[in-house]
Amino acid sequence: MAYARLRDHLGLPKRPIRVYDPVQQLAIVDEDVLERFRVDTIELGRAFALEEKWWTEWVLPDGTPCLMPVWAKPERRDGAWVLRSARTGAVIAQMPDGVWYFEQTVYPFAEREDLDHLEDYLSESMWTAVASPPGPIVAGPDGPRLLAEGARRLRQQTDRAIIGLFGGNLLEFGQFLFRNDVFFMLLAGEPDRAHRFLDRLMQMHLRNLEQFLASAGPHLDLILFGDDLGMQLGPQVSPAMYREFFQPRERELWGLVKARAPHLKVMLHCCGGVRELLPGLIEAGLDAINPVQITCKGMDPAGLKRDFGTKLTFWGGGCDTREVLGQARPAQVRDHVRRLMDIWRPGGGYVFQQVHNILADVPPENIVAMLDAVE
């Protein structure tokens, strides 16, 4: 919704709004907008779903027409939009009327886990079942070849840095499948059982990562992993629990990247207040962290830059999306961004981005003010 208004505000030609991420309602940003704001990076998924057959018509909550991936078209049911599992047909997510984003409705391991069929159950959880492009386009026996061809094609077409979104979530996969409360109790009360789950998960991640690196790795500049380890008041888990359950597995995943594709930089999308975990993440081999949620406890930009600026690239933290981007006036947004740039810029090691997604109600004037302030 915000992207449609931005295009109108810029006076750009009308184009179909393509929803890249159905769950979060994220739009594919077209080339004319990337050029307007001198964007330096592009995501690997942009090389896929280029034909009309991959898209189907839908309408955003404010009435704006859009295109949704054919494999994730929502259905109407009882006053809400719902998403179904492709494997069982069960409803796994819903977006009630008056709501802008989907919410998870099924946690397959909340009552009892089935590690022998872990991969089957990923189709029953919203965050693992509803894929962004390339999604199912690169599934099946021909998938590695199609992935390699798409990555090669994108590399030939752009001099932007290409980001390959891999995922490899650990804590979050536990939360997606068990539900947050159940997985926290598992980590704290039944550590052996938690390790068994994470070991089984790692088998899948390592196998998929080997294939991803072999197919797309030569054509990428960065590989993006995901795991939201923080919350507003600090880490979701203690530093000791992080080092027991997650750091060794991160080191193995990121070490595989360094071994197989040493030219790649490793970035982690990690929301929340994670200052206490940064030393462990750096030890595990992390090169860059995003989105740098500066309103969380411990995430003061000056302190982060001082203590970690020579060891880690901060990718984000350039504009507060909680209280500034959606609520301030354009002049206030510009001043806010300039103050933050004065902190982040010196010495390099910084990539500008706002804190996380630009949400649906952000005025286009503020988006322009933010991005133009960088220049």
C-alpha cells in the first residue's frame, strides 16, 4: 500500500503492484524506483517469477489492486483472508478484516514433535510455508539448475550487490513449529530434547546450504541468514543459552559459506535488542547485521559504532520506523536521518537502511525525505 502511494507521489507510470512477501505484504520495488533513490543492492528473488503465469490478481486491504504469487493466493473465509498449506489444505494464516498483515494460526509441534518428518511440517507453519520468489519455481529435481541460471542472469544484468536470501533460522524455526512459549520451555527445561530438534534442523539447513552455494553462490555478493534473537528489552535468550544452543550451529553454517564461497559476506537479519549477543555473533563469523533496531535496550547507535564498528558492518538503523518514519513531518525525518548518519558514517562499515520494513501507513513524503537525506 505504501509503495503504490510512493509511485503516485513520484509521478511514475502506473505498474502492477507485485507482492513479493505475502505474509508481510512487501512489494517488489521496480527499477525506476531503485534508480530514483540510487539503491546499491538487489535481492536474488528478483531474477525469478518474471512471467505473468506466476502472478494472480488480488486486492490489498485499502482497495489497491495488486498481483500475488500464484502459490500463495489468499482465500476468503469467515470475514478474513486465509492462507492454506499446499500439502494438507489446512488454514495456516489469517488476516481478519481491518488488519494489514497475516498472522500464524498453526504450530505443528505445539503438542508433539515429529522430527522424522520435520520437512513435511514446514508446510504447516506460515513463515516456512509461504515462500517469496523464487519459492516453488526452483523446487524439484530441476531446481538447482534453474536457481543457477536465474542467479547468473541477474549477475549479467546488474552491477548492484546481489543478496541471496537463504534463511537458516534456528531459534525462530523452533518458535514457528513449537510456538514461542513451548520452545522457550524446551530450551530451559529439556535441553537434550531441544538439541535433538536443532541437530535435525541443522541436517536440513546444511544440505540446503550446500546446494544453494553450489547453484547461486558464484553470482552473489552477500548471503542473508535470519534469526530474530532480540526483543524490545534485550535478547530473547541469555548469552549463556545463545552460546550453548545457537552459536556453535551458526559457526558451522557460516563456516560452510566461508569454505565454499569465500567471496561472500555473511549477513544476519536479527531484530531486537541483541547488544549482549554481538560478541558471540562476531566470533561465529558474522560480517553484517540488519536491521539494527535502535529503539531497543542496548542498541544506542553511538555505543554500537564505538564498540563494534571495526568488527561488524551495521546494515540498518538509519531511520526509526517505530516513532519517526510514520509519524514525523518530512523535515523531522530528514534531520533524524542526518543525525544518525553523522554517527554511522565515519570510517565506513555502514549500509543505510531504515529499521525494518516500511509499513503500510507511512506517507510517501517521508519515504522520499528519508532516502534523499542519505544523499
